[in-house]
Amino acid sequence: MCFFMVASLTVFSSCKTRAVLSSKVALGMTQQEVVKICGKPYKQSARKDPANNLQEEYFYKEKIWDDVWSSDETTVNHVFVFNNGVLVAIEQAEETHNSTKRHMVVNL
């Protein structure tokens, strides 16, 4: 009985394991540290606030599988906000769900 419970927990917990980019970074990291972990962002924006602090946003897209048994995927958009080169906010923008159902064609 104990073996069955441990095996069940292992199987079910592994089905929901996903790598989420935003969980790999932490507030207070520098831009260089974030780029080293996440790679180059696909888009950036920058501006100065009224106090003349440089505010930058790095945009990343991450594709994750919806589950182990599906070919469907979700694209998660992350925005990392830096103030004077230090990560001050981690935001998740909209998600896009992509169904990639495959159909089998049988010639008779």
C-alpha cells in the first residue's frame, strides 16, 4: 500500500512539472545575471522616470507543454522590469494556448 502511494505521488507530480522562466530569476538581480540565465530578450523598451532613473523592460516568450500526454502548448509572455540595471518587477503578460492536434489520414 505504501509503495502504491509513493509511486502514485511520483507519477502525478511529474506530470505537472514545468519549467517557468520567471521562477529562475529573483528581484535584485542585475540585467547581466538575468540575461545569463534567460538568454537575450526578444524585445526591450527603455525610458527615464521624472527622477532620471533608467527604467527598462525585457520581454521573453516561453513555450510550455500543457501536459505530458498532450501535444498542446502554451506560450507564456514574461516582462522583467529593471530600475537602474536592477530587477524590480517580474510580470506575466497574456498567455496564448496553441492546440496542435494532429490528424491521421488513412488512404483506403
